[in-house]
Amino acid sequence: MTTPLNPALRYTAAATLFGLIILCLAWELKVAPLRPGGSWLVLKVLPLLLPLRGVLKGSLYTMQWAAMLILLYFMEGVVRAYSDPSPLSATMAVIEIALSLVFYLCAILYVRPAKRAARAARSAARNQGT
């Protein structure tokens, strides 16, 4: 039995992941870096590149762990939205919060039907064995 996976959720998750990558690069290199000329904080983009291929393919496993990874970017956005003195940097942080939340919701909702189907299959196998 296959589960219906929503391609719109997958595409939205991929788009927000791309958006987050571009936002982080622009933020730390040009728009509002911690130091003039850019900062080493731009390296925070590297972990976002790891799930990119799996998210584009719609891999359930990748969506699961990427949803947990994205929470780090949500937390960074919250901290920087409230603590950065620069209004431009705080605005970038709010955008980071929004993108990470949209990705998280899309990833969780994308994986949800497969999780339910697996749980139902385990339950049916358990009931069939007794």
C-alpha cells in the first residue's frame, strides 16, 4: 500500500529551503553582516546544503531530519530578531523565522501520511499475528 504524498508540500519545502540558503548568504555577505565585508557566520549555510538533494527528491527520511535541523535556524532567527541592534538585521531574522516555520510545517505535513500508513501496517501485522 502506497501513501499519497502531496507534491505541493515538497515543492514549497524545497522553495523555502532555497530561500533560506539565499537569505543567509545575502544576510551575512552583503545586507547586514556582523562585520563589514562579511563574516564567518556565512558558514551557517553549509548545513542547509546537506538536505537539499533529498528534499528535492521528496525523501521521507531527509524531510524528517531536515525538519529537526531547520529548528536551529528558527531559534537563531528568534534570538537575532530580539537582540540585533540593526533594524535591517532584525528584519532579516524575521524573514528567517518565517521561512524556517514554513519549511518545518511543509516537511511535517509531507511526512505525516507515510507515518500514519506505517503505523497502520504495523498494527494490522500485529493483529494478524494474534
